[in-house]
Amino acid sequence: MKCFLPVLSCLAVLGVATAQRLVAIQEGPLYRTEGSHITIWCNVSGFQGPSEQNFQWSIYMPTAPEREVQIVSTMDSSFPYAIYTQRVHSGKIYVERVRGNLALLHITDLQARDAGVYECHTPSTDERYFGSYSAKMNLVVIPDSLQASAVPQTLHKVEQDPLELTCDISTETLQHSHLSVAWLRQRGSEKPVEVLALSRDFVLQSSSDYAQRLSLGEMHLDKLGSTTFRLTIFHLQPSDQGEFYCEATEWIQDPDGSWYPMTRKRSEGTVVNVQPTDKEFTVRLETDKRLYTVGEPVEFRCILEAQHVPDRYFAVSWAFNSSLIASMGPNAVPVLNSEFAHREARGQLKVAKEGDNVFVLKIYHLRQEDSGKYNCRVTEREKTVTGEFIDKESKRPKNIPIIVLPIKSSISVEVASNTSVILEGDNLHLSCSIRTAGRPLGRFSVIWQLVDRQNRRSNIVWLDRDGTVQPGASYWERSRFGGVQMEQVQPNTFSLGIYNSRKEDEGQYDCHVTEWVRAVDGEWQVVGERRASTPVSITALETGFAVTAISRTPGVTYCDSFDLQCIIKPHYPSRVPVSVTWRFQPVGTTEFHDLVTFTRDGGVQWGDRSSSFRTRTAIEKAESSNNVRLSISRASDTEAGKYQCVAELWRRNYNSSWTRLAERTSNLLEIRVLQPVTKLQVSKSKRTLTLVENRPIQLNCSVKSQTSQNSHFAVLWYVHKPSDADGKLILKTTHNSAFEYGTYAEEEGLRARLQFERHVSGGLFSLTVQRAEVSDSGSYYCHVEEWLLSPNYAWYKLAEEVSGRTEVTVKQPDSRLKLSQAQGNLSVLETRQVQLECVVLNRTSAASQLLLEWFVWKPNQPERETVARLSRDATFHYGEQAAKNNLKGRLHLESPSPGVYRLFIQNVAVQDSGTYSCRVEEWLPSPSGTWYKRAEDTAGQTAVRVTRPDAALQVDTVVPNATVFEKAAFQLDCSIVSRSSQDSRFAVAWYSLRTKVGGKRGSPGSEDGEEEDEEVEVDEEEEEDPTERTTLLSVGADAVFGPEGSPWEGRLRFQMLSPLLYRLTVLQASPQDSGNYSCHVEEWLPSPQKEWYRLTEEESAPVGIHVLDTSSTLQSIICSNDALFYFVFFYPFPIFGILIITILLVRFKSRNSSKNSEGKNGVPLLWIKEPHLNYSPTCLEPPVLSIHPGAID
């Protein structure tokens, strides 16, 4: 599983990159043992459709490598074959879906028959098949030959005793594999603990419980011979008690390079009991008291109570508030951590061993931070054979808490300021006074802090006990430039100065005083802290900052002047500069640009786009305020627009730099520069034009009046179609007489057909569209723009107006297409030819082109289907019906004369029957040269009926009965008298006819008379056929034999004596074969598509067969001998008949010599059919000679 995830990721990336489905399966061959649990992964990528794909697993077994056996599917519960159904339903074989495109096949109890080639198939969810949809791999199942054995026993050991255990491991696997051996210890229901293991790579390893003992050489694993492994533990411990057993694992390397554990076996266990020695001990912690004062000493004693302490090894560690102070090993050498090591080096702390069982911790000068919980821990250690120590049992007593009280202080603090509310930029002064009840005990350290509105505290500056002043991190830069200063004005008074204050300096100013005293060891200690504070509020400069723009002349005409005022509030002192900028947005634009700026130092700066204003604009700033006035003369349309003033408020920083505090934008002032009133008028008259294609369209646009004699006009011509919401531009002539073609002219290709004309009078404009087309129909109008020269000598559009509309209709020539509507009915035999005619009686134009299409209506099909199509370029195309009925190659088209088209269907078949007709489209060329369909018509219908040949099959119905002896053979002939076609084939079957139980009709040859048979035949028409038919043998039209009937199996012989005579011989006849037999013939003919179909069928008359036993009677002798039977019963009758015929011939010749021996209906009387004999199958009665009608023609 770990190895194939990177491969699957690569496959997924490949699938996305190529958009091609790719199915990948775990690489084989895989070798697995019987009874193991196996998984095989399968992944699909590059697919389309849902993210969750389905998987189907199959196997190709070695015994039948070409036969697919289905195992399991994620989409079909009935997918497994019977051999796997029970294992799938019981959950022994299942599919685990890891994600939508990845699945695992699980076989929990692998069997030998599971070996083979596995195939993973993913059903398609793609729009089209593209890529691979399955993948295969080989699985080899081998016997599980791994064995692990050990002698089960129970051992009683004492602590420190050695332990030796052996285990025999063997395997007979033929494949290359590795073994790993592990010794484990299990105690009750606890999880087994690995003692020592030899991995498949011959690496020794163990669990954390035994890792230290392995590293110290306390355990060995030896291999004795080829199959025996020995575990040795040199010194047992009480924790080693439990059941020891060995576990062997056989590994094999898969094709992807990973190692797989094929099988795992464990041996019998050995129970090991370890008796511990008496090594218990206790620990207690003592001290004199629990409450101390700063500077006092304290001593902690850790007392060990145990047996044989001098002969044992103990380690002691001291802890303060769960943090390690020092540790001391069996060698009694203390090791302290960094903090307490410094105190120990200065003689303030000591860790020592005062006796074999007493350990002490002494602190000579307590500090207040020494308050807390103290404890000691004693750990017994065991010395190994290598001289190293192993930790064993560890104990510690209860914690002892102590409290260290500080030295009390009697100081108080007061804070005062010059003001509580100032304007931003003013200076702030604060003082901090310290009062004491008596003489000061030591020195003071003072810290000034600011608590802002968000209750965040920051250090401004502090003075330590040595008199050193240090600014805070956020005030370091301001202090360097003198913006923050702290001084000690008097011994107990400290001042703070904030110069050029800022809004962020607002808040609660806090003075924090700490009193220090020198301890006995010379170090300074804190004895008291006091703080006082005062609030300071700073008004921001931008408070109330606002700008207003006003003008007395919002509307002017060309060449007038107007003034703009920018008023700024409030009034600021001179140290606070304000810069003012006038901005301008011209009419028709969305962006402002700067015109002119009064800078904070009193300078004037013009904007980049203000060149047109400089010569006509004056700017002035009042001395008593920051108000700015803008005056503009000789106004034109370029000065029309929106004006706005922007004021910026600035502050000087402590480092002489400037900061923009705020920016305010005034209201908008819209200045309108009015143009002259227009007098433009355009003709609004409407017209209607109707014309035929290829004629010109004449359009006029007339200007009735104009504002000035110097006016210029731009004319835009439009056309509006009913399908469009707005008109489309055809042509535009600008005021300076430039031409521009519109999108409609470009799209419709009108450029070559347009002609524009400006008349001498100047007020009349004409547009002509040459060679009009039907698509040119629409509503035409002109859009006139009047242009004048502005004061800036730029042309501007003064007015615009739309003319009346001209409705133009362009028509096509009238349609005159007409087809023949003659109806027809045709009935033809298969393989003949059908002619379908389509006659065009009239057409619109001799230059037109025709498109013909033949189609057919099939019976019981409501929609018609196209048979063939003749395109306008005389290209013949097959329709969908041609593909269905295999018409390709059987269709032929010819046109013997203009307008006459004949479609021939050759070698017709029954499925070609239907109602045929043709449809004709007439196409005309447009003025632009493109072809368009002008008309279409459908001709009359022709009903075509294709029939098959009439059935003419006849089977000989006069068949003699026969009597044979037992063990002899009898023949059943099937003679075909006539056939429907020389190409026909026959299917022949022989039946045995038996009367059903309860039937009223006896078998042929019974003693009942012919009258009774006739009555029975009449009744059979009204009742069910009582005859039971059993097939002896059937031969199909394709000469394929059917199975033989069970009573006659192995006794039948078939012969085809001629194409029309078939014989079936029954060998070894038995009395049970007695009864009536018949033959059934089916006639089959080939269709025009070379497919065989059954035309008709016919059945012969029943023939009676009687099989006699072998008793020697005269009756049986005559009946059993064919020559004797015919000599006695048959030959006399033909001879007698010949004599009668000879006598009749002589008499006829003498009576009428003109007929020349012609009989009735002109048939010669020289042909005599064999007389029909009726005789009993028992041969007990003499045969009766009967000459039926037609026996003598």
C-alpha cells in the first residue's frame, strides 16, 4: 500500500494531462501463501463522468487461460460466478473503496485455486471510448511451509539468574525469501512486548523496555545450526516474568521492490517465573519551619531508610516547584543547573551527602522568589557487568512548601501635569513626587508609562537606581531628537516632558516607583513598589476640519467669466499649514484632474493638464485665512464641467519631517457653458418603395433649416429590419466630408454597391444602393448632425435630428415550379428492377438549379426516410434508407431529357416495398452571386410492392406400407415431386406417429373400414389432433443434422439419392418400431441479400411399418421374403393391368385413327403408375387392388 501511492499519483497526473482513461493494477507476479489475506489495488485515471467509478474483478485460471471467471463487482451483486458466490456473500472476498477512483480487492482466506491472472475492469462513463478500461496481473499461490517450534515448559528463576531459550524455525519455500525471528514476552491479557528480534535484513532490535539492556550487552540472540535460534538474558529482573515465545515471519520481495510478509508463525510458550529479592526502601523529607523572611537560611534533609544501604547504589535529585535544582549520583558528586550553580558558586547554596542515608539542601540567604514547593527523589541503580548503571525503582516523599516574606516599604507617589487637555502639537509637562514616612531605606527607580485608550501599557522612559535614563523602545527615536525628556528635579521629584505632542500621546500617564535596599550578600533587593497616574486628553488637529466650495455663477455662455471660492474651517494657527488643490472634471468624463495647487509653504503648482487654463485663470489666497479663490475668464465648452477643491492638513514632526494628517474634499460645483440655440430641421416625410431584385434603391435626406451659414453637417444613413431592435449604420459622412462605412455595410458587403452624393444646394444628401437584393428590404432613414466652430477653434456638435423613414421592399421573382402529380402502383418479384420517375413540368427560371430528393414511407412507420439525393451540382448521395436496406450499389439514376429524372432500384427485395415520391427544390442566383432556395414541390406517389415467388413444393403422398422381420432394416423414402425454384434448398425431417391415449383415431392399417376413417377425419377438424409426433432425424437446409431420436439412436442411416429424393434407413428393427411414419419437407430460398428464408413446407402421407417377430409360419415366411411376397401378391396385378391396357389401345386405334393414340386431354396412355395396394400390416388378409383416379392417365 505504501509503495503504490506515488505510482497512482503519477498515473492520476498522466490521466488528467492526456484526458485518456488509464486503468492501473498492482504489478505482478505476486507470490502469496495459502490461507493468507491478500489485497490487490486497482486505480483508474483520466476518466470523465462521476468521481466515483465502479470496479469489476475477474480471474483467468491456469486450467482455462482464455476463459473469464467473474469474481466481484462494486455495482452488480449478481456479478460473481457460482464458484465465488458463497465466498463473496460471506465477506471472505470483498472490494474496499479507498477513494472514488481507487479500490482494493480483499481475499481473506487464500486458496490454491485462487491462482491465476486477475483482471480489473472499469465500466465506461466517458462520452466516447478512449484509453484502456482494464488491466491484468498474475497471482501465484504457494503452500505455507513455514514452521516455528519450541519445547513448552515452565521455569522458576530468581532475580539476577540467567535465562536461555531455543526455537527451531524452518521453511521449504522454493522462491527466494527472507526470514525474521522475534522473541516476545506476554503477561496475562497485556499486549505482547518484543524482547529481541532479528529483522529480515539481519539487524538486531528490541522494544523500549529492553533497548537499554540490549545496548549494555545484557541480551544475546545466537543462531545454532541452520534452523535453531537461542535467546540469552544474563540477569533476569522481576519485570521479565511472563510467557516467552518466538515468532517467525517469511518475507518475499514484490516486483515493485517492497517486501511483503507472506506468512507468520509462533511457537509454543515457555512460562518464566522470577522471584525478586528484598530491596524495598522509603524516603522522607524534613525541614525546621515553613515561614521565612528574605535573607534567612533554610535546610532540607532527605532521609533514606533501607537495608544494606552501603552495598547498594542510590541517586538523589532536588526539585523546586517541579524544576530540577541539582542531582547527585552514587559517586556523591552534585550537578546543579545554571541558575542554582551561580548561587552555589557565590556560597549562597549547598547540596551535599552527610551520611549513607542523609542528603541535605542548604540555602543560606533566601530570596522572595524562593517561595514554593521543595522535594527530593531517590532512585536505586544497578551496576551492570560493564560497569554502567541501570535505573530501577524510584521514590519521592511529599512536597514541603515554604513562604519567604519581603521587607516592607512606606513610600507614596503623586503625579501632576500642567494641563489635562491640549491641542495636538502643544507641549506636555508632568511631575512625579515621592513621599516617605521616615528616612529612605535605599534608592529609587522610576518608570514613566502610558496606558492608551485600548488599555495597552508602554514604557516611555525610566531612571534606574544608579541614575541612568533610558527611553522606551517606541520612544527611542523621539528621545534622540529631544521630543521626550526626563529629569530628576529634586531628590524625590522626577519630571517628564513631551514636546510637539501627537494624538497617540493621549491616555493615562503612570509613574511607577520601586524602592531598593542592599541585601547581606551585597545584592540589591526590591522592598516596595508604588504607582500614581493622571489622565491627559489631546485634541486632534483634524477635528472639525472641513472644506466648502461655492460659486455665484453656475451657468455662463461663451466668453463670460466666473469665480470659484474654497472656504476652509476651522482657523488654524500659523504653525499648522494647509495646502489647497483645485480639481476639474470636464463634461462627459468620469475622472478629475488637478488644475492648480497652493502648497503648504505658499507656492503655486499647475497640473499637467491645465495648459488651457493658465492664460485665462487667476488664483488668490487670503492672508487672514486659508481660503483660496479661482477666477476663469473667456469661458468656453472646455471649461464646462465639475470643479472641486481638496485641502490637506499637515503637521511638522520631531525630526523636521512633515506628515499629512487629513484630507478633505469639498462639494462639487458644476459650471455649465451654454451653446447657441439650434435651428436645425430635417425633412420628416415618409416614402414607400417596392422593386424587384437588381434594381437601384434611391434614398434622399433634406435639411430644411440650419443655425448658421457656417454650419457643417454629418450625415449617418441607417436601415432598420423588423428582427432588429435598433437601426444599423450603413454609411457616415462627417462634417469635414470624410466617409466611414458602418458595420451593416461591412457585414452585408454593401461597400461596392453604395453611392453617396451631396447636392450643390448644400441641404440635400442622396444615397443609392445599386443592384438591390431581397435582404436589402427594410426601413431606411438618415441622422443629421449640425457642427459649429467653438471659441477654442474646435468643431463641436450643436444638434442632431432624424429624418422620416423610407420603407423599401425588394421582391424575388414569382415561383413557377411544378412537378407531375401522377400516382402509380407497381408490383414486382424479388431480384427484379423498379423504375421511379420524377418529372419537372415547369420551373421559375432557366438559369435555376434543381435539388432532387427521393424518399419512401414504409408500412407501419409514420416518418418518411430519404432514399437518395441529387444535389444542385449533380452529385448523387445515398440517404439513410439506403444504408438500412443495403441499397448502395443497387440504385441507378439517369435523366434522358431535361426535367425528367429516373431512379432505378435493382435486385429489389421485399423490404424495398413502400410508397415512393420525390421532392424538388429550385435554387436561384441572387444579385450578389449566392444561391438561394426559391421554391420546392413534391411529386405524386408511387406504391411499390415486392413479392416473393409462389410456393410450388409438392411431396409424394403415395407411399407403400411395409412389413419387416425383427432385426431387419426398413427404409423411409421422402420424394419431392416439384419445387418452387431451382435455387431452393430443403430441410427434411422424419417423424414417428403415435396415437395419444384416449384418442379416437386408430393407426393406419387397422381393421376398421374406410367409412369409419372418414368420420374420424371430420371429427378431427373440431377436436384436438390426437397424434403424438416423435422426431427420428432432422436435416437442416444447411445440411446440419439434428440429434437422433432416443429409441432409434445409433440405428439410423441417411442418404440423399438425388437432389429431390432422400432416404432414411432404420437398422436392427424391433417390434417397438411398428407404427406410422411420415417425412416433413421445408423449402428455403435465398433473398436478394443472400440471406436464406423459409418459403413453404409440406408433409408426406403416413407410411405404415410392421415389424414381425421371428416365428416360422407360412404367413411369416411369405411376409419376411420380399421376392416371395411380390411374386404372390404384387406381380400378378401389373401383368393383368398391362393386358387390359393393350386391349384398350387396340380398340381405340381402330375406332378413331385421327387421334393417333392421344388419350384424354392429349396425354399419352403409355405411362402407368404403380397401383395402390391396401393391405393389413399383419399380412393375414390378401391385398386389395384398387386403382384410384389418376392411376391411369
